[in-house]
Amino acid sequence: DNAPQVRQERAWAVEVLEVQPQAVSPTLELFGQVQSPQDAELSAGTEAVVLEMPVRDGVSVSAGDVLLVLDDRDARLALQQAAADLREAQAQQRFARISITRSEQAFKKEQELLAITEKRSTRAEDLYSEGLLSQSDLETAKENLARQQIAVSQAELNFEENRARLLELDARIARTTAQRDAAQIELERTSITAPFDGVISDLQVSVGDRLRVGDPLMRLQNPDALEIRAQLPTRFARTLNESLSEGANISARIEADGRELPGTLLRVSGQTSAGSGGVDSFIGVESGLLGLRLGSTVRLLLELPQENNVIAVPAEAIYGNDRLYKLDGDRMLMVDIERVGERALPDGRTEVLVRTPELADNEQIVVTKLANAADGLLVAPTLTGPQTKTINAVAEDSTLLGQSP
């Protein structure tokens, strides 16, 4: 009767999950801003007074619609003057071409006369040497030769001057043509039109305002060409870029106003954003399904490239960052793991994706969080499936089995 009673060891009630390695795509939670790649800040391209403003904030416009009409009188006068200067230069060019033709003909004629005069002078010298020509006649022949040589030089100079004048006029026409075109562009800037379909916002002018070059006018955004810009941790950028370059379709789930919209990763920036340490990623989305608002912030889940031979376990099964426990008979045995990522489930829960060589198919891991978890702890396991949503929280709330009365 005095023999001490042996207290039976407690067995802690736990849920266990069979190991099922599989290929799984981790998900990455991001927050991004809805924006449009067609987003233009329109500004004044000329100095003028606002005459008409047929649009208002929030109005939808089509490409080519007139948004603002400016006073174009100064621009029209400048265009008329530039056009007149061009016509004047063109007229002078036509006259210069005629002049160069005539001066070239005159130069050739003078050269022909020079050849005749040279022959006469040579003949006169021969006759003078034979005593058949007087001294005065010889001097007259030489004088005529010198005079003709001067005439040829003058004709050549006149021809070269006309050629230079034509080149000068060619340059002037090029300059006045550019001035005329610039004046035409300046005139066109007095009518501001929509570069693409979109919605007007941030209207900053009214009728009667005098604008200067560069003054902001309004903003135009296309809500039908939406994308979401989200900061991506740098460690994922390379893998995602490689997948995109290989033609992989990387999907995303966008959550807004309690609804979900499918999206697709379009591109990843090659530069780390200053001050954030992350990389910009751009997710394409159709606006019509949810009516996403430009500038709004949304939560999204990006599906990363598939990982092979991983095990999906509840977050409660992880101890620290790199440990979990498997069932060894009726006792717990610690296992080191590699965290591969996480996976968001449709019901809002999150599973941790792990990989370890210490677990074989159909082995069981403990998924109940125990405050006193340790190697060799006696447990009473209950098998749970991957769809189980309720997991016991801590050891103090677990049912103790096998206690002595």
C-alpha cells in the first residue's frame, strides 16, 4: 500500500498531415497602384489667350477631339510673313538660275572671241616681223588681245558670282522653308487636341487666361488601358524576368472592393527604385470587369514560377523560420526545413511551402502549434487533410489524453 504510484506520461492531442511533395506555384502578396500607360500632362506649346474650352473635368474624349482653342491671330500673321519671305526667296532663285545660264553663255562667247583675238595678235606679230605690218597696227592688235582677256575674266567672275548667288538663295530658301514650317506648327498649337481616347482631369485653365509656353493645361488618362504598378522584392526580379523572357504566363489575382480580378505580369523593371529597395513590376488588367479607379491602391497575389518537390503546410506547423516536427511513432521529432515561399488559399489562409530531404512520402508532420514542442514529446495524433480549416492553437488548449485519474 505504501508503494509510490507511477504517474502516466501525458500525451498531447495533435493533428498531423501526411507529407505529399508536389509542384506548387508560390504566391507573393503585393500592394500596387492602378495607373494607365496612356497618361499625359498636357501643357501649352505657344503663348496665346484661351478663347474656347469645350471640355470639363471628368469628360470622356476621343483621339483628335478639340480640348482647347487659343487666339491664333499672332500665329497666322507670323505664318503669312514666313510664307511671303519664302515666295520672295523662290522668285529670286528663279531669276538667279536664269542669270547663271546667261552668264555662262556670255563667258563661253567671250572665250571664243579671246581665241580669235589671240590668233589675230599672233598673225600681226608674224606680219610685223616680215615688214608687212606697221608698228601702230601691231600695238592695236596687242591692245585688242589685252582688252579681250579682261572681258573673259570679267565674264568668268560674273558667272561665278551668279553661281554663288544661287547657292546663297538655296540656303535662304531652306531657312525660310523651315521658318514657314515652324510658323505652321505654332499655328497648329493654338488648337489643343486629344492625343488618345481618355478622360479629362486636373483642368487648370479657363477662358480668357493668357498662357505661356509650358503652362500646365489638363491631364488626360485612358481608363481602358490599365495596369497596376507594384513594388517587387529585388530577390524575385531575376527569376521573374527570366520566366517572362521564356514566354511564361505569370498570373496574378487582384483584389478590390471585395471582388477579385485576374491579371498577368507584363514586365519587371531593370532598376531598383530609389528609397524603396524594390523593383517596379507591372501587372496588366482589364478595367471593365471591376471598374478599377485610376490612382487607387489594390492588393494582389502574384503567382511565382512553379517550385518542384515542395510540401505545403499550415503556418502553425512552422517553428522559428526553419523547423517543424514529424511524427516518429507516437513522439515528435524535429526536422530542419528550407522555406521556399508561401501560397495563399481561396479561404484566406496561408500555407508555407517547404522542402527537406528528411521527410519521405506519406510521413506525417505535426500541424498543431505546441508551446512545449520538443523532440520526444508524447502525442496522440489525429490525421487531418489538406482541406482542414481548424487547427488547434496552443498546448494549453489541447485535450490531454491518457492522464491517470
